[in-house]
Amino acid sequence: MTEDFFEKKLAGKAISAIPGMIEFDIPVHGDNRGWFKENFQKEKMFPLGFPEIFFQDNKLQNNVSLSRKGVLRGLHAEPWDKYISVADNGRVLGSWVDLREGNSFGHVYQTVIDASKGIYVPRGVANGFQVLSETVSYSYLVNDYWALALKPKYAFVNYADPALGITWDDVENAEVSEADKNHPLLEDVVPLTKEQLQ
């Protein structure tokens, strides 16, 4: 880890390309033994823009996925809001596409995420990532309970659609599921309405 990794101060910034999306710098405290961080702390993050509405339905679940280098997942928009972070020393290239009805439909944002960064993603924004490290534990704090029955309420867009202008790393050799390869192009995606996202 670099000195910059450990010197970050807690901060939040709105992502102009995708309304409602927020990127957080997370302080990581470490030495030669390892590191520790407060991944999420309500009272400290609310003043920085984290929406209190995230907790309005009193549902909360933390999901973690493990992926190998070169794996590419996405792009999926689930019917819940999520706070995304990396739970280990891994790194991913995160990519998001706004699939909500409105002026920002189709807008894209990309950034590299490691343990010193967290991303708040509102429902209706498709999330995807490509693993840059040997492995990564990718953590999702979500405000609804995961269930296979909710799958029909998801929205998808194809990660390789040239219209998105997403720059993946060595995408020709990426490991991608058959389902993700067959998601529709943006021009075939019906924008998600506010009613669908409630």
C-alpha cells in the first residue's frame, strides 16, 4: 500500500455524470501488520451526502462476492440502493450506467475502487466491475433483502456496448458469464420509471 492510501481523510463528492451517485474517500489506518478502516459510519457520512432515505424501510443486508483477476461482472441495476466497497487489498475497475428515465439515461461513470474508496449507487443505476488484482472481495451494503424472486425486477445493459464508451482492461480476454454477454444494448433498454423503482 502507498502512503496516499493511508493518508486519505473522510470525504464525499457527488458524481455529476449520474445524479444521486456519491464517491467517498475512506480513511484506512495501517502499518506493517495490516490495516483497519471504518467502512461505513452513519453519523460521519450523512453530513457528506449519504442519503438518510437509505434506511427508511429498516431493511439492511451486507453481501460480499469473491472474484479472480480478469473477471468482469455486470452491468446490473437492482431494485435497491447500495453502498459498494472493497473488503480486502484487491482493486476493481468499477463502471456504472444510469438506466433511469430522464436526462441522465445512458450516462456512464468509471473509477478504480480499492479499500480506501466507497461508492453510493442509487437504485436504477447499473453496476459492473472488472477485477484488476489477483482476487477481490467486493462488498455491497443494500437496503433490501436479496432474493432470487426479485430477479425479474432487475434491469441490464451489455458491458461491451460501444455506445457506452466504457474502457475495460483487456476486455477480449475477460472472464464474463454467458448471461452478462447476452444483456441488451443500451438502445434496446427501456428506461426505468420512478414507479418501477419504488
